[in-house]
Amino acid sequence: MTELQKEFTKARLSKDMIKMSRISNEMMEIQNREGFSMFKTMKPMILQIPIFLSVFNGLRGIANLPVDSFKTGGLLWFADFTIPDPYFVLPAIAMGSMLFMFEFGVDASTQALSPTIRWFMRGFPIVGFFFILNTPSAIVWYWATSNFISIIQSFSLRAPAVKKMFKLPDPPKTNFTREKTEGPLKAFRENMANARLMAEIENRERMDASNWQKSGIGPVPKTFAHNPLSSDPKVSKRVIKIVRKAEEELKKTSG
């Protein structure tokens, strides 16, 4: 799919509509054959959202009550779980561990993402850092520990001894290569332009197929020698003269 997207971009820049249509059809055939769906790729993330929100709301409610044990149950500089980290270290650890998970491929599926999506995922921890600065330490601590557990679990399952012990198969090899891009904004604009053109091509193909079916079933559409909605008398007189002249010439040739 990545190679086809590159070919589609080249065809768009060269304004080769025939090649663009062919590549668009190939991409649709691959998606239909492989059963590709955006929902399937986002399904694991969507299933985790209710769990995260439930824990998030629960910890926030406990911190806002507040529960006495939360005021003294913290560690080191964040002994009070009910207030934000005064030194902003916990938010940095939480977002830094998230960036580490993405960059070092804790989830193997992130390695094959497009450059645009990869740039946006890199920017999420940076933006998220400022959003959780005033969040109670209990929530940020939970977030950070969850990230570290995921990192430890991922690297442990990759260890040969662990795979041999639990008889885990090797993950399928993926043939993708990372290429240098000129920047996330340009890549985003190119992807948006490709998506718009692909949508236009699909709409045209659907309209052509619909018109083709109608042409074999319905009556022949009535045509006019002039615009029937025109109210300009000069145009109507000119058209009438042309039609009469054509009729006279037809009579002469037939006679």
C-alpha cells in the first residue's frame, strides 16, 4: 500500500488521471481482498479507552474527596497523591515513557505507520505534557506505571528464553523501510490531496456505473437545439432561423 501511495502521488503531480484511476482501483481491490478496515486497526485502542477512563475517573474522584490515605501514600517528592506534582517530574516521566514505547516499537504495528501518523504520534506526548501538569499525582503515577509495565512486558516477551519457555512463535517479518521525509506538514498535505483525489475518482466511477445502468433501462433523454430555459427572444429567433435553414437544405438535398 505504501508503494501504491507513492505511485499515486507521482501520478497526481504529473496530472496523469488514467494512472491515478488505475492505482486507486488497485488500492481498493487490495483493501477488499485483505479485509482492511480502519476500525480493525484501532480496535485494541478503542477497547482500552473505557478501562482507562474508568480508572481515570475513579482516581480523580478519590483525589478530589479527598481520601486521607492518598495525602500520605505517595513516594519521595510526591507524597501527596491528591495534588499535582510541584516539580512536573511525574508528567515528564509519563509522557517520556509513552514516547519511548512508540519510538522503540513496544507495539510492532506502530513501526509500519506512515510518516505523517508517526509525526503526530510523536507530538502527542509533548502536547499531553502540558495538559496533565495540573492533574493529581495519583492519575499521573498510574499512567507512568502502566507505561513501564507495558515496556517491561514487551521486552520480556521478545527475550529468546521467555519465548522458548512459553513456546511463543516469532512475529511475522514485515518488509517496510523508513524513508526520509521533508516534514510532517508537507506529508500531511500530500496525504490530504491524495485522499481528495481518490474520493473524486471513486465518485466519478460510481456515477459512470449508475449512468451506464440507467442508459440501458430508461428512455432516451430528450435533447434541445437551444437552451429551453432561456427567455431571451433574440436567442430564440436566431435558433429558429438556424433550424428552418437546416430544414430547407435537407429538403433540397432529399428532393
